[in-house]
Amino acid sequence: MAAGVAAWLPFARAAAIGWMPVANLPMPVAPTEKSKRQDELIILNVSGRRFQTWRNTLDRYPDTLLGSSEKEFFYNEETKEYFFDRDPDVFRSVLNFYRTGKLHYPRYECISSYDEELAFFGIVPEIIGDCCYEEYKDRKRENAERLMDDQEDNKDAKLPNMTFRETMWRAFENPHTSTMALVFYYVTGFFIAVSVITNVVETVPCGSAPNQKEVPCGERYTVAFFCMDTACVMIFTVEYLMRLFAAPSRYRFMRSVMSIIDVVAILPYYIGLVMTDNEDVSGAFVTLRVFRVFRIFKFSRHSQGLRILGYTLKSCASELGFLLFSLTMAIIIFATVMFYAEKGSSSSKFTSIPASFWYTIVTMTTLGYGDMVPKTIAGKIFGSICSLSGVLVIALPVPVIVSNFSRIYHQNQRADKRRAQKKARLARIRISKTGSSNAFLHSKRNGLFNEALDSTEEEQRLSKSTSLLESQHHHLLHCLEKTTNHEFVDEQYYQQSYLDAGLQNYPSRSPSLSSQDGMTGTCCTRRSKKHHTPLPNASAATHMQPLTHTHTHQQGLQELSTIHIQPLSTSRSSLNMRVDEPAPLNCQSSQITTAIISIPTPPVTTPEGDAHLPAGPAHQNVVKVSAL
Amino acid sequence: MKSRSQDQSLTDSRELDRSYDPLTGSVADDSELSTVCYRPEGIDRLVQQTNFSKKELQVLYRGFKNECPSGAVNEETFKNIYSQFFPQGDSSMYAHFLFEAFDTQNNGAVNFEDFVISLSIILRGSVTDKLNWAFNLYDLNKDGCITREEMTDIMHSIYDMMGKYTYPSMKDSAPKDHVDSFFQKMDRNNDGVVTIEEFLETCQKDDNIMQSMHMFDNVI
């Protein structure tokens, strides 16, 4: 329960008056404040700066330092104030949290000092309000990355017990780790360059013999080029195989872009080796050589910039696609128009619409080769419109794309971050919500409700672990349960009981719900305490060693089901009869035993009971044994 | 159709300060500054009107003002506050009925006086007063009698607060059955409605109810 509304708890409790006339069951007794203190001001002296607040304000969050008894350690008897030797500026935010229920992160504060203060005062940073949460998380991540970077630099020092394979992989990924790696890096770079230059020079026409036409160098110095090519390919092959060997996950390595580039770079050579004899496919073999140019992409391992560019294009793909699409539209429109405009003129180059595409593209990009020109007047008019619009169509989207890209890129990052954070926050909120309802269920199990009944002083002190606020809240929820004659359970249990109700006709509650064990004790003791006259089934109850789970809070059906926990003290067996036995069960006993129960005499049903319980009268001789 | 000039100037000013986006029609949240601010009457008058002591009123007001700095609770905030106490179920309907009951002036907001007067009745009033208040809560149209439909609505809202995960699992007929049993108990002359006299009479005879009425004696 958010303590920001703790002040409204009295109102919520008062509003429960609406349930009273409607309820058929008696209400549980309210927890009382034994010592009704007047609210007092307490002074918190933080490094000399005095803060004052009401004691109740601090009590709103009992699981923090200031809200619990931990602050008594800091109490100064002489000055009658609580002294904390901490940063007063950060303490402002901390104290405001108690006052308003929202924790804010001041931007000028260093993130680690803030974290330390929060840790000291026992406040979980996750409850920082939405207004400041993003900033907090960003700063924290930045800080963590910075620390991590520092750590990574240290980590580069060679760890003694790395396998040879791991060393190799690290050498490949970070050439700066060792001289060998650096040498390897430069050698491969050199050979890539050599290979690319070779491919280029291969096609340059070298000096020709006087009576022959010019031949490219490749055909003149075939052997030399072939040797060069072989050397390069061998180096690349060796490199690829070494990377493959060193990769921690070979499958993933083989799927990565860089390795595909590597493969594509060296494959033509091998295919060429295999296929040189065959005349027919030599044409195809020639085209395969084109793929050799992909070797230039191997440079992207050496250049960070290339990688970023590649990633940029990939992430900007949709914008580029849109540009392409709009261009295509314009091209088709103008090509069609030009074709029909030029259809009339004789010897027109615009033979078909696809043929006009070329003209449109050349005109729109303002290239204007001049190999196709319109001759008719209409053609010229549309041609000029085409070139003017070409300037617009091309020039406009490009800056938009550039800025769009930059904005979208950053925005996406932020949106993803926020989405991830949101999911985590919702989960946390859900947890805290279930936490509060779980707290109620938990305290039910611990039989804390019984403290209001005639329990001894000792047990009261023991059960003081929940604050008064919490106990009042739980009392409220308990009243609601009584009014509606249903109990709150947690999701797990609900699913289970749903399943069970579907599966079997006779009552059985899954034994796996050890979490619900305590309820049995509480159930029965409560009932036994409240009804001093023995229930019609009290005799039945006495036969039960462990207490049933399934009988509801009414004079109802008593069905026996599986055993749950057998409480520690065996005197519990007669608990149901001894009505004024002090209450709180030690249901948290870790000692679990199994027991065999026998179903007692046929239970008595009440009309209400029948409506609510899924099963009919308990079956005799149904014995379920389970060990928990 | 509003007069054009008025409308026009409104649009212009809104567009000028950019708090209004003509494309989406959304108004920026600057209008959130509610200039209305209810102040309660003097504390001494409230002490006279209610059965609370000065100190108690102070504590109540501090909590009230903390949550509603403007001095009055609207229904949304009311529902919000109430839902924090019932995380498992949906308390909005019951909170709505409560709001109607607290809002004695029927102006859509509960200010501190309404709040404290109702609380005084519930917590410090006589049993008859409390029962009267409860009757007033149930009587949705405030016509002096509770019909079956009204009771069914109330019952549904109470059962909604339990949520889905209950034991035994909530049947759809549970509220209806409860209403039936309520009417069986309360409706003496079997005319289908429960009047205030029947209500008071039955409640005063029922020990459980009388005892639970005293539960509120030490809430504040």
C-alpha cells in the first residue's frame, strides 16, 4: 500500500461501514493501538542541518531506516535528536520521499553518491518517480559503462589460463592485444589491398605488340597474375580457417556477415580452379570474377567507419525504401507521359515505356546524357517538367532522410529503452501490488489476526512485526472477506483450486500449496475461538490431526482433504476443543510431517455452504496422504 | 454554434501559445493548473459541527491536504485513493457509491467539510446515525427506500473488490444470492423494497451488525 495514502486509511476503514449491514458473518476485531501516542515532531540532524517532521510521516515506510527502529541507533540522548553523519543535500530528497510518497532524483547529484545515500537509508531506487526515473537510469547506465570500460581495459591483460583457442579469438577480435595479432592484422590488410589492386590492374591494357590489338595486362602476364591471385587466396583461406577454428560458436560465426564476405571472396578462385577446362562455362567463370571485388568489403573488419555506415544504411532502410518507391512512381508517370507524347514523331527513340524509363531517370537526376531527346513540342514540355520535378523529387527527401535518420535512430534507441524500462517497471509495480496483497495473505497465515483476541502479552509482542498501519489495512481486507464470505487467495492457489475443482468432485486441495499451509491453522483456530459453543461438527474436527483447508468460515461443510502442515506442537490436535487456547500458530514451523487422516462423520451442510463449495458431502474413506 | 469572433479568438490564442494542437485537437496540460482552491471554514466551526477534537481535525486535514492540495477531491482521485487499498479487485464502483454518499452537496467534489462531517457520523455518531448513513449509501437515488436493483448494484460493487482470486472461487450468482438473503432478512412486509424503518429495526435486532458498528469507535 503506497504510504502516500496512509493518511487516508482511516477514511477507507470508515467507508467499510457500507459492508456492515450487508454482511452475514461477524466482523473480526479491529487492531488497537495500545499506546495511543500523540503525533510528535522529531528532529533529524543531518550533518548539522536540522530537519523536522512528524513521527507519523516517517512511520509510513516501516521498512526503511527512518521508518523502523533502526533509527534509534542514531538517537542522541543529550540533544534529543537523531543525528546522521550524511550528506544533507541528498537527505532532502530522502525526506521528501516520506512526505510526498515520491522519490525524486536531483540532476546535479552524482549518481553513485545518490545510490549510496539511498542504500544507507534503506530505500530501493526503483521507486523513483516517473519524472526522474529515466534520467536516473540513463546516468546509472552511463556510469556502469564507464566503469565497465575501465574494467575492460584491465581485462585485456592476458589471463594466464586462457586456452590457445581463446587467445587466438581474442587476437583476431582485438588486434591490439599482442604484437602477433597486430602483425596478422596488417598482413591481411596488405593482402586485401594487393588483391584488389591486382583485380583492377588486370584489366588495364598494357602495351601491345605492334601487330596485335591492345590486350589487358591480365592476359599478357597471365602467370604472374595467377600467382598473385593464388597467394592472396591462400592467405585469405588460411585466415578464414583460423577464424573458424578460434570462434567460440562456430555456427554463429559462419552465419555472420563478415564470414560470408570472406567466403564469397575466396570461392570464385576455387570454382575457377575446378572449372577451367570446360569451355561453355568459362563465360560464367568470368562473371564469377566479379565477385572478387567483394574482397574490398573485408576492409570493414579493419575500419570502424565502414561498419557504422553499413549499420546506418541497414537501420535507415525504410526511409531509403520510401525514397525509392516515390522515385519509381515519378519515373513511371513521366515515362508513360513521354512515351505517349513522343508516339507521334517518327524515328522516335521512345519505342516503349520501359525504354522511356531510361530517359526519365537520366533527366530526373539531371544527368542529361542526350542519347534520347524528345522531338515533339508536347514531349519537350513534359521533358522540362520532368527535369524540374526531378530536382525536387530527389533533392527533397535526401536531407529529410538524413535528419530523419538521425532523429529516428536516437528516438528508437530511447523508445526501446523506455519500453524495456516500462516492462520492468510494470512488473515491479505488479510485484509491489501483489506484495501488498501477499502481505495480507502472509499475515493471515501467521495468524496475526488472533492478536486481537485474548492472546498473551508475549505473543502480542512477537506479532508486533507488522506496523499498526499494516495491521489496520489487513483488518480492513479481512472485514471485506467476511462480508462477502470469500477469501483472498493468491493466483497460484486460485489456479490450483480451479483445476482441482474441475478434476475431482470430492474436496481435495493440492498438496503442493505449502504456501497456504498456515491458513489451515488460522482457519480453525479462529473458528474455534469465535464459537465457544462447539460446532455441530466440532466432534468431527477433533478427529483431524492437521486442520482442513477447505472448510470455509461458516458453520459449514467440513471436508477433509489432503494434509498440509502438521504444526509443531502436537497439542494442536485438541486445539479445536480447547477454545481458549492462545492463538498464534507457529505455522512457520519447518517441521513437516505426514499424517493419515480419516474422514469424520458426514458433514452438515448449510445452504450457503452448498452454494459456495464445489463439492458435495465429503466422501468417506477418502484418504489422501501427501508429504510436503 | 458559438459566435464566430469568440470562437476565433479562442482558437488563435490557443494556437499562439501552442498549447493546442489543431492537428490532434489535444490540449497541452498547462490547463491543469486548477485555480480553484477550496478552503475549509475555520477549525473551530468544524469542531462544533463534528464530534472530532481539534487535534483530530488537524491530523485529518493534513492528510487530506497532502493528497488533494486544491482542497477538494474529485471522483477520479477518490477512486484512485480507494483502489490503493484493494489491490486485488476493482473498487471503482464502490468508490463511486461512496463518493455519492460523501458528496452531500452534489457538486462533483468532496471538500474537507463534507469529508469530515461524514467521517464524524460514521466514526463518532450514534448507532442510529451510522445506520442512517449506511442506508443513505445504499439508497442510490435517495428516495428513501432500497430497491432490489440498488442493492444488487451495491452488492456487485462489493464483490468486485474481491477480485478474481478468491477462495472459494467467485460464482456469478454469489452477489445475487447475497442480495436475496439480505432482502429476506430486512424486508419485513415483503413489498420488494427496504425502507429506513425496516432497515433500522432489523439492524438493531441483529447482534452481529450492532457489534460491527462499534468497530469504528477507535479508527481515528
